[in-house]
Amino acid sequence: MARPVKEAAVAELTEDFKSANATYLTEYRGLTVTSMKELRRSLGSDTKYSVVKNTLTKIAAKNAGVEISDDLLVGPSALAFIKGDPIDAARNLKNFQKENPLLVVKGGIYEGKFVTTAEIMQLADLESREVLLAKLAGAMKGSLAKAARIFDALRIKMEAGAPVAAAPAAVVEAPAAPAVEEAAPAAEAVAEVTEEVVAEVAPATDAAETPAE
């Protein structure tokens, strides 16, 4: 390979490493051209699956600040540069491997750190970001609906306890102090409802802040 071609290939690989959300290193020995096309299709348009030269990959990885063991850069290698969800890509690789055991997943880079084959398979078993967000939205919707029902119940209760009509004009006005005393139960009711709402919403919020492992 001519030097300018090598330099261009290294530059492209370096940019792929830098821009990818994750990178999975595979060995495709024994896969047919048709199988390779099926693999690229299964990974989706957000993943760039490229056959690479190990020496150039090593240089590009170093330029991008990525650590890949020399032991993994042997044999016919191909890199999956993930631009979308790394969990979906790991799941697609795992599913493809079930039907095509000749594909070997050797390791990869996830969140800037090296991950083993076993760790990639663990990622494949996680739920995708979209599924987790959908579950979170459902939980929050249910909690907000309960909160709305509680507030409605409070409003009805307060309206039921309010005077039906104003007192006649001839009646002497009551002192101001009792009005404060009458407001106290309403304030206590609001505080009680607020505590109930917080108790309902808190589980969904905690679930949202806990990252999947």
C-alpha cells in the first residue's frame, strides 16, 4: 500500500474511533460475502462495519487515544463503529453470531474504556435506551395521574366544607382570629396531600436517576 493511501486510511480510522459512541472489534474468518452483507444490514445504518488492516488500526487507535491490546489485532479483523445505541449494536452482533458462529467478537471500546467479549454480551442483554425511556414515561404518567386525583379529592373536600351562602348583612362580623383558625385545617390538608404526591412521584424519579449496569 502506497504511503499516501496508508496515511488516508489511518486518518479515516482515527476519525471513526473519535466519532463513534462505541467500537466493537470482530474476526470475520470464514464468513462469506453474503454473510458480511447480512451483518452490515443487521447492524443498521448507524453502524459502520469496516474490514481493517491490523497495523493501521493500531496506529489509528493510538492517534485517537484508544487502547487496544496487540493480542486482539491478529487475524482478519473488522471494526464496528457505532454511531447509534451501543446496546442495540451489541444485541445485533449477538443475535447474528447465534446464526453465524464463525463471527468472533474479540472486544471493544465503550464509553472510552476497553470492554471484553463477555462485557459486550452483557450489554446485549440490557434494555435499549428507547425502552427504558418508554418505561420511565409510563411510570411518571401513572404517578402524575394519581397526583391529579388526589388534588381533585382535596378540592371536592374543601368545597364541601365551605359555607353555602354569605351571612346576612345585619349579623355582626366575626373577629378576624377565627378565620385564621379555620384556615389551619385547609393548610394541613394541603400539606398532607403534598406529602402524598411526593410519595407517589418519588419512585419514578429514583428509577430515572439509577443507571443501568
